[in-house]
Amino acid sequence: MTVSPVPREAGAVAASPGAEAERSPTPFDHAERRIWSGRAEAYARTYARLCAHPAALLLDAAGVGPGSRVLDVGCGSGTISALAAGRGATVHAVDAEPGMVEATRRAVPEAEVCTARLPELPYADHTFDAVVGNFVLNHVGRPREALAELRRITRSGGRVAVTVWRSPGAPGQALIGRAAQAAGLTRPDWLPALAPEDDFPRTPEGLAALLDGAGLLGAKCSEVVWEHHCDPDTWWAGAEQGIGAIGQVLNCGGAQGVAAARRVYDELCADFRAAGGTLALPHAALRAHGRA
């Protein structure tokens, strides 16, 4: 079956004015677009390998195999799409950042890839056998509405599977943040947190409840923990190049602030040194899935 993007109205009833307001971008969404604009290559060089760790587990949770029609939402550098294609799935992918879309097209030329953002995806109801979002919920202003959109485009009985970072995080996740804090760097005023009414506990119970609230059935959630091995300069480079919220914190004090934080970072790295001078950074994420 060939799946083509369609206007939002296809397969969906007309939305009320209130529903349209709920779908409009939040300040958090606008900040995310600013953070990620033009950073696809920097992400691929630094944090893409970290985020790839749960990829196989995520596809397992979604039941992706030969012949599956799967959508990779927030496709990034194309790791999930490539793995799904390797399993014999028919792959479609979307990302809100055009640079990520181009990266996935290069990595997985057989995939159908387009630019789109949650919670408005250009597909008709019940289009896919499986929809997966690897850490994408960390980057949307209304996570529950985003999940409801993923459910909408998944066929009855199909699976939606997602990952998010656990909070509180593991020590490796906090390393650069600790260095920034010690250097006196704080979150810039233009960078909003998720609105309280849209946030949820980043725990197995909290993520499972979010899936329940979005109408997914039989929601299950588990922890994924691992040590990410990385060169200290590579780990630092992602934040220094402005990737993610931590990248904005690190750079808010200019070159002087970055240098001060780097001095602290070099000291803190001693707690995570592994063989060959690399860092062994403990990380913890949550993987959840439910049926449409």
C-alpha cells in the first residue's frame, strides 16, 4: 500500500474553534523550533548515537516487522527509519526540522519523508500499522495531544510506541548541567518550560497514564538504562553547538560562560572515566506502548 501525505481534513471531522486553539503552537513549541533550526548536522555528529540506543526496543514494542506500514515521528538522523527498513517494513517519516528530513532521506532513500510537526500530521485516520516516536515527546508543547494524533493515524489494533527521558535523570544525563550550574549559568528567559497543565511525571506510571489519557489501550511502560560511551570532547560539543535546552543554558553567558563551564566539566569528567579516556555515562529512559 502506498501512503501519501494528505490534507489534515482528510479522514477527520472538522475541528471546533477550541480544538484549533489547542493545536496552535505553544511558546514551548516555538522555542523548540528555534533551538533545533539548522542543527541537524551537529546532532548527527554528537547526540544521535546516544538517542539511537533504544531503537530496536522501540520497534519491538511497536511490533514492526516485514510488511509493516510504519511512521517514524521526529525521525532525526534516520536511525529508527533505517532499522525499520532493515526489518522489511514500509517506512514513512516526519520531522519538524527540514535538516532532519534531509538527513533521513539520505540515510534511508527508500523511505517517504516529509516535514511536519505534532500534533498535526498529514495522514488520514488509521493509515499505519505502527507509529513510533523516539524521544519526540520531549520536544512538543502538548504531549497528550501529540499522542492522540499518533493514535488517530494508527489502524485499530495497531501500536504506538514512544520513548522519553526519565526524570530525575541518571548521573550521565546531568553532567553538563552540573558544570553549567557551577559556572553560574541559568536557563535564559526566552526558553520556557512545558506548561504545568501539559506536563506529566517522567516515570513509568506517569508515561503510562499519559498514553491512557490519549486513548491508547493496554498501555505499558518500562525503564531502559545503559552506559553511553563517548569521547569527552564529543559529549561537550553537542551542548556547545547549542543542541537542546542544555545547549541554550550553556551558551547564555557567551564565550566566557562556556569556558567557565568547560573548566568545571573537565573536573567532573573524572567521575565517569573509562578505559581509553572515554566517558561511561549512565542514562535512563522510558519506553511505552499502547494499542490504537
